Amino acid sequence: MKLAVIGVGLIGGSFALALKKARAVSHVVGVGRGAANLELALERGIIDSIATDAGDADLVLVSAPVGQYPRILASLSSSKAIITDAGSTKRDVVAAARKALGKSIARFVPGHPIAGAEKSGAAAASADLFRDRRVVLTPVKETDGDAVSKVEALWKACGARVSRMTAAEHDEVLATVSHLPHLLAFGLVHEVAKRKNSEQLFSFAAGGFRDFTRIASSHPEMWRDICIANKDVLLKEISAFSRKIEELKKLLEHGDAAALEKLFAEARQARDQWLKSSS
């Protein structure tokens, strides 16, 4: 099978490496905006050739910032390949595909591998990135069943656990557990960086600050597009979290140590249970 990867970064590069490791592809074509990144992908053996388009590929993975999707999908309108993607939002991706592909949306399988990291580019790609990680597929009613089965089989060949959702359900879930945390991490680092004593603050920041803000090292363009694409749901999540902040503020104002400890204990128990169930 000939695979074309549009956007040979952490996700696209890892997909190619995993399928090569599983001997599921015979040739990988890399397409993207950064010549240096594509050359690195070629040197690392992630891709076998560089091209300006997907050409005669059997499968195309679009793994670029979602703001680029309308242009990219329009360029694939005449392709006969199965097309899938790795975008972190899905309602906007489906809408872009409907507009760009028309009836050919039957060969488009929207997807999202939930296996990101704060590093980006071909240098960060790993053949084992998706092992035991979730991948969500959000096919629409027009999507061809065989196309979905083929894409699902390829993700399973990467070692992933595949599940299905509607695009709307996906965007609601990911807004809570992914998009909001990224927004908060970026916001906290930006707040500290803009203070007059930022150098002093950063010099004393240790494990807690580092762990909480790790994801603020993520790709700014990618996260800009995600937040804008899912802004309606994300705004609801911000409002809900603001209410939680107000609750915490009132507990502090009233010096309610017992209630504060109870909230902390419940949060720790919930996190421990989540880690236990996901291990």
C-alpha cells in the first residue's frame, strides 16, 4: 500500500513509522510546508520520497493544523485514495470535507489519535507512539464502511485501541480533557512571563509548575486552530471551570479548611482511580 502523509510531524511521522514497522505499507510519500522537516523525515526513514501532492497514494493521512484543512481537502477532491485525518477537532473537519469533497466524502474517514506530546516535527516521531493509546474515528452516515474498516485496521496495526463517536460528542469530550487543559497551561505561563518579576518566578518554579505547564510547549499554530474551531464548546468549559475557581476562592476567603481538604481528597481519589483504570 502506498501512503501519503500531509504533515510529517509527530503524529503523521509516527503513523508512517508504525505502519512501516508493521509492514503494512510499501512506500510513504511526505507532503508539507517545511522543506527542512521533510528532509529530516527522509533521513530518518519516516518517508521514502518527498512530493508536492498525494499523487497516486492508496491512503492519505492529513496531519496538519486544522485551519489548513479546507485548502488541503480541496487539493484531494480528485484523488481516488481513502482519506483520513488526525485533527483534534472533528465538527469543523467534517464540514470542510463535505464542502471540499462533495459526494466523495464517502472515502473520507475522520479520525483523531489521542496520543500527542508537547514535542513536534519529524524529529519527535516514534513508531511506538500509538501503542495502547486511543484513536477515535468519527465517520458520518455517507462514509463507506469498507473505508472505515481499512482505516481502523491500520490504526490497530499501529497498536492503537480504536473507538467511534459522533463528531459532536468527540468535540465535547476533548474540550473538557484536552482543549481546556492546554488553554489553561498556555494562559498560566503567559501570565507568569508578563509579570515584572518573571525571571525570579521562573527561577523558583519546580516540579509542580513544570508538570502543570508541560503542554504549553505544544505547537502554537495547531492549538490556535483547535481552540478557534471548538470555541463554542470550549467557552462553556471555561465558564464551568470559572465557577470551580470561584468555589475555591470562596473556600479560601472563608478559611474553610475542612471543605478545602475534602475537595482535594475527592480530586486525588478521582485521579488515582483514573490512573489505575487506564494502566
